[in-house]
Amino acid sequence: MLIFNPFKKGDRALLVLTVAILAGIGLLLLGLWYVQVVCSRRYLASQKVQSFRAVRVPALRGKILDRNGNALAENRPSFNVDLYLEELRDVFQEEFSRAVAQQSSILHRRLTRDERSELGKHTRYWVVSNVVQQLSQILQTPLSLAENDFLKHYTNSLVMPLPILDDLTPEQLARFQEQPDKPPGLNLEIQPLRVYTNGTLAAHMLGHLQRTVDFAPEEDLPFFYPLPDFEGKVGLEGAFDQELRGHAGYKYVLVNNMGYRQSENVWQPAEPGHNLILTIDLRIQKAAEQALHSNGADVKGAVVVMDPRNGDLLALASSPTYDPNQFVPRISSEEYQRLLDPDLHPLINRATYGAFAPGSIFKIVVALAGLESGIIHPDVVYHSKGYYQLGRKIFHDEAPAGDYNFRLAFLKSSNSYFIEFGLQTGWDRIMAIGQRFFLGHLARVPLLQERSGLFPNPNWLERRAVLGEPLQSGDVANLCIGQGYIAVTPLQMAVMTSAVANGGKVFWPRLVDRIESQGSPHGEVITAFSPGRLRGDLGVQPYHLKVIRDAMRADVEDSEGTGQRAAVPEMRICGKTGTAQVARPEGGFRRDAWFVSFAPYEQPRYVVVVFVEGGGYGGLTSAPIARQIYQAIQHLERQSSPSYGSLAAVRRKD
Amino acid sequence: MGHWLQSGEKTDGRIAMYEPVLNERQRRIDWALLTSLLGLMVIGVAFIYSATSVQESISRLPWYRQYYFLQILWFGLGLGAAFGFCLVDYHVWARWSLVLYWAMVAMLVAVLIPGIGALRFGARRWIDLGIFQFQPSEFSKLAFIFAQAHFLSRPAEELRQPAVFWKGIGMILLPFVLILREPDLGSALVLLPVGLVTMYVAGVPVAFLRRLMTGATILIALLLVDILFMPPGWWQIKVQDYQRRRLLVYFGREDSYNVRQAMISVGAGGLTGKGWRQGAQTVLGFLPRGVAHNDFIFSVIAEEKGFIGSVTVLALYTMVLFTGLRTASRARDRLGKLLAVGVVTLLFSHVFINIGMNIRIMPVTGIPLPLLSYGGSSVLCSLIATGILQNVYYYRNSY
């Protein structure tokens, strides 16, 4: 072989040279093997570090739909203009050369390295702001780019396009697209943005979003750029944020040695979030909010409409309300300050987070306890003096002096009657019934904004006793008319009224029917929340509930009833008014107006609870609101449009 | 090949003298050398294309002005030059070697004179001939090999005289110092192994060389310590700042962008590489565009073709080197043998230093990889050098 040829000559020097060369080649081979095979992974990793940038792409947020498929929250395309700096590199270079030539001819010397880099910085900014000015003329919109903002972008996130203008108006969009010769690098990007189709409607239930940048990258990435994403804070957006948000995708961008983007690729596509289908009926929700706002836009109050047959919430309204669209893409600080108003509290969901004294509507519980314990006989007549005296304390009564049987006492809401029989029944029995309605317990609606209220239970009583403040009979008398140590949410009252209406079944309120994957027309059901989940049973005699229902019907239908303003022709509505006197912090009292009701009397399908904070008398303020809601429901039922799907189906089963 | 090998086995210098008939049938062209050279040239053109076509400023040029095409022209020119060189017996060339040597020295002096030598990147290495920038240091290597081989091909007894030895050393040092002045440390350094190995093979007493090497080693060690570790302001040898930095990089005392990127390229290539024109380091420009197609062409090949590509390149060079060694062993006389040894050592030094700097076993000295790196002077020099091998091979049996 030719390789061994030199050896045969016996020429020692050539042999040594051959061995040396072989050793050298061997050394190179060994080194290359070490670098390319043994340590390859390490070098690939450092290559990745210097040229690989991951960009987090948020997923399309799931929609929130009402029970008939009408959107409450969906996404709209937002058009943004971005500037791809890498496309301006030629322009930079040209301008830079010109600037350098000009400067050095002025100074009559070559520029130093520092001067060149300073000049480069200014040239880049100058070129970019020129483009921004051109865009400003195209869009006929004043635009500007701060040098600092540009430099920050240039040093920190050169790989990303420079955002110039977000959310173009249709006119701007048209002007942009009609312009044939735009400066290079400008790009129109579409970003889906959350939109609440009905503005302020159901704002508290839906909640709102907040822009978020705090993500832990799912992989250990050295360079990571999140695109703006939104996080649900409260309401359904908050409670179902995981499901609605979906999974962000990643794309990777290869950058060159200057840090400019070279190419990009989808690495992991984003998985869109799931849709939320509610039990809410958009039309009833609308009617409820309209009715509530008939007392003024800033009325402080809440409405709950529930299906007493299964606990489905059909409307959940709170006022004053706000527009969750304000939070997208971001809310201005003065707007946000307005939402923190210490009196109106527009961000508070009064239907679930407002705990108020129930006033006379609590007489339903007292009546049930009295009837069950045999203390109250519907026909026994009690003579009221028009007030009730307990020791030295006088309890005022809106019902005049006279003889009252149960029905009359209930429909005229006689305080004397209920204090008398409530005291006879005793707090223990009333408390036992109240517990069966789960007063003082969370109703667990997924809104991240709920309060349990206050209901004196054995533990609470014990604690008071230990503190040396046991419940006095005066306190009990006060409790019997729904005042004092008691606070309930409108939602709890809806659950209570439903139980009375449906014959004793206490349901968990249901707000979300199912979670579906996004797909057209119907996605796959991910999670279904079964309707009619029973929380407990009152375990009382059906007759006693009927007595109360009859009395509630009389409250609306009788000419002397306090709730007669709720009456709607051809709909038998049963109700109970309540007027809670609440001490104002600044002195004096305010009257909170309650009205709890259900309809129709024969086969209750709707429970409507209306609460107006500081609204005056329940019968005067809240009952008319309920009437408007019932009228709307009546109108809807008469239309009996086929889209009135699931409710109609359930109705047929009855 | 079989026939050729057989005749090769039987025929060595002495026998051939008595068998002139057999001699006539022998192959005159070293096909193994030519094949491996062609292989290297193809690879060279392919990867110069790969390294430069991703640069917009280059790919916008018409094809006849692009690097890969110019390199093909250089190859053509170089092959022509090598062929022309082979037409004349190396003995004839050797007679002119002293003229060549002194012409080369004159050129190396000329290039240092501002106005003649063109200044690029702070070094005067080129003489601008208008269409071509002529780099005397490349050609001086060839002239040096000729002159030294001629000088050392004197009778073996004379080589034992210290005067001859020191004359030989002087022949090395003169161009060495001149090239160092340009400054071009890489090209200067290459002269040392070429000169010393030729002297060793020629039969200069090993004791002389050993003493010289020991002395030189101590001197270099002292210089390195001075350059690397002396705090500035103390007594310190003046070297070019970039050279000092390169030494610091080599000894791991500083990080160099180029070397780091070259190593990332080589390492990221892995076993099989990313594919031709798919090297991220080149595409994304992390491997500096200015050197990717010349001094750092190997890292482009290594990234795009992986360890397999590296081995292929090394195998081709090994083939060239061993054909050279075989030519040396079969040369008709000491002159031919020393010429072949000089060329082999020159090529090997280039390959070892260039590839070695990609994997950090050699400092960055900026010398080209023969036939793979882009560059007219380098290509011409490499091809003429292999022309010398072919010349020695061709005239190995003739008188």
C-alpha cells in the first residue's frame, strides 16, 4: 500500500516524519470527535441560546354563552400596526453611511468608535420615527414615538416587531389598506381581543380581564417573549380562567448575530380555550337589568331570577354596573378610580357579595318555624296594638292596630304578630329552619365574589355567650322581623324562595350548564354540570309550605297586600315584601327594599328576588321592579319561540 | 491501480537505473494526488458557495463575480501554473532557487513599504496589482522550500559543519522576521516547521537541532510568560494587540468571539451535520461573514456535514500528504526528497494549524486551509506546491 511505502526504504527520518504527521492527523481526529460527537449537545445548546427566541402566543379565549347560545363574551379582531425593524436595515445602513460621511467631513477626521455607535443609535431612531410620521400621515392620526421607548424596544426585544398603533378604527384600517406605497416594514397584525357584546350587561357575573405578563415559561428558555395575554380576575372570567384561557402556544424565532429576526416557526400551536354555556337567559337578564335601572342608572341593587324546579339561575344582576370592555386592552387609571367609588362600589356584585338585613322577608322563615312547631295556627287571631312592647323597648309596626290572622298578618307584614309568635316559637326553632335554608352559608356560585352573610347559629350563640353578650329576647324580637344580627345575600333569598315554591327542595344554585370545546356549531362537551343538584330538604309538612305560598299570593293579589304592585294580569305571582332599616354610618336610617317572589302560583317556574339598597319600602320600590321582570317573562313565554329551548323542554315534562 | 502498485513495489531508485525499459512504462502522473486534490477543490467550491450565498450583498452579485466562481477561476489558473511548473525538471528550477529566494526577500521588504504594500486590517500583506491582490508571503513559502532544499542537498558531510547549519537557520529566519513584520504571525510560524523538518530529513545532526529546539523553547516560554502574565507597564515585549489577544484566547485567558463561534459551529454539526447550506452559524451570521469563506471555512463544513464531513476532509488531506511522503521516499535524489518533504510539511502545518484553531488546540493565526479556503494567493501557492510534488514524482527516474 502506498501509505506503507516510505517505511520500506528504511529511511528513519522519513519514518519519523510520517509518524509525526499521522499523530497530528490523529490528534485532529480525536479533537474533532470530542467536539462534534462527545460534546455536541453542549454546543447545540449554546447555539440555541444565541440564536433561538421563544415567543409565547396566547390562545383564543373561550366564549361565554347564555343558555340559548347567545354570546355574552366573545372575541373580536383588533388590528394593530407593527413595524418590522429588520426590513429597515438597508435604510439604516444607507442613512448611517451618509451620516458618517457628513459628520467626518464636518469634523475633518474619522469618527471614533463611540461617536459612530452614538450616530448609529440616532440614525436608527431617526429612520424609525420617519416611518412613524409617514404612517401618521397615511392614517391621518397624530402618532409619535418616544426615543426612549424605541431604544428600550431595540435593546430588549429587537426580535419582536415594534408596536406602533393598537386597535385601529375602521377608518384608519381603510386608510392603511388603501395606501399603495407604504414605507417598508409596516405590517398589519390581527389580535383577537375580548369583547363583551352587551356592554355593561351581566358585568358582575362575567367579571373582567386584566392584562398579564407574569408567565413562567413552560420550558426552561433563556430568552422568552410573551405576547400580551389576559387573565380573568373575578366573575366567571376569573373562576373559569383556566378553561377559558386555553393553552398558550409557542413560536420560535431565529435571530441573526445582530439580533434581528431571521425566520420564525410555530413550535407548539396554541390550544383555544373552552366555551362556557350558562344557565342564564340573556333576555331575562336584560329585562332584570332594565327593570332595576328603571329606578335610575346608579341604583344600588340586585336581582336574582332562578328556576325553582332545579336551581338554575336565569338572571343575576347587580347595579350600579360597569363596562368590562374598559379593561381591554387596559383601563385608564381615572376610569379605575371611578370604579372604586366608596359609595356606589360598581365592582361589587351585590347579588352574591352584598349581605344585607332581610327585613320582613325573613318572616317566611319565622312563619315556617312557627307553623311547624304548632305555635302559629293560621286561623288564630292576634290583636295588635300597632306596636310591640318588650320590656321598655317599643317595636314599631307599619301595620295598623287590629285583629290579625296569619294571612292578614303576612300580607300586611305585621311586626307585632311575628314578634309575638316568633318569641313564642323561640330562636332555636327558627334557627333550625334557617339552617335548613343554609342561611349563613355560601351558595358556591363560581364567581369568586360571594359572601356567606350572617345567621346566628349555635356556634355563634356560644361565642356571644362566652363574650358575655348572650342573645337577649330583644335581639330575638329584632331577628323575628329580619333585623339585627342577620345578613343575607339576594342569592340566598332566591334559594330560600325556591324551596318554599317547590315544596321544600333546597337546590345548589347553578350558573354554568357546561363547558364545551370551541368547535362549530357545537363543540365537544368537556364538563357538564348537572341541573337540580339537591343541597338539602326542608323536611317540613307540605301543608305548612302551602299556607305560606297562599299568604304570599295574597300579599300580591289582595288589595291590602304590601306586594300588590308586583301584580301582573294573567300571572299568579306570589311574593313577600321586606323593608329593612339599616343604621347609616353617618347617623339615621336607610331603608333597604326587598321583594322575594315566585310565579306562577300553580306550578312555580320563576323565582324573582329584587333588592334595592336604600330604596325605601319593598312594596313601593322593589315590587314594581319584579312586576316589570314578570311582564317581560310573560311576553317571552307568549312568544314561545322555538329558540326558547331547554326551558320549554323542561316545562313540557311537568 | 494494481499494475501501478506492482511496478511500484519492484521499482526503487537503484533497480530502475538498470531497468530503463521498465521505467518507460511507469506512470508519470500521480493519480492518487490528483484525485484527492480534485476532491478537495470540489468541496472547497461547494462550501465557499454555501458560506457566501447566504449573504445578501454577495448573492446579489452576478454569478461571475461571486466567490465560488472566482475560486473556480483560481483553481483553473493554479492547475495551469502547476502544469506549467511540471514541464521543466525540478533540477532546472533548483538552479534558479537562490534567485527566487532573494527575489522573494525583496518582495517581502517591498510589501512593508507604505505605498507598495496595501494596508488591510492593520497589516501590510498585499501588493495591489489592480485585478489581483498579490500576497508575497504565500509565494515566499514556495521559494523558501526550493532554496532550502537546494542548499541542503549538498553532500551529507558538509551538513555536519556548524557553519552550514547556521546558514540554514539564517535562511529560515530572514523571511520569518520579514513576514513577522507585516505582521502575519501565522505565515511566519509556518516557515519554522517547514525549515526544521527539511533540515532534519536532510541529515543535519540531530544534536544541533535538539540544542536549537531547547533554546528556542525556553526563549518562547519566557516570551509567552512575559506577554501573558506581565502586568502592563512592566517590562513587556511589544506585540500587536490582536496577537496578544489571540495568545490570551489560546491559553484560555480570554474569550474570542470568532473562536467561540467557530467551536459552536463545529460542535453543533454533530455526527452528521445539518446539511449543505443549512448551517445556522453561517446563515444567521454568528460566524463572521468576513472569515467564514476563508480562514473559517472548515467550521462551515463541520457544521453542515458533521464529524463525517470533517473525517472526509481529513482523509483527503492525509491522502495528499502520504502521496507526498511516498514521492519523497522515491525521489531520484536528495533534492527531490527534500522538496517533497518541504511541501508535505508546509501543507500539513497549514492543515493542522487551521483545523486545530477551530477546536482550540491551536491559536487563531489566520492562515488558510489549502484548497478549501477562498483566496487566490493561497490557491495558487497550494497548487504549485502540489505541482512540485508532481514534478518530483514525474522526474523520479529520469536523468
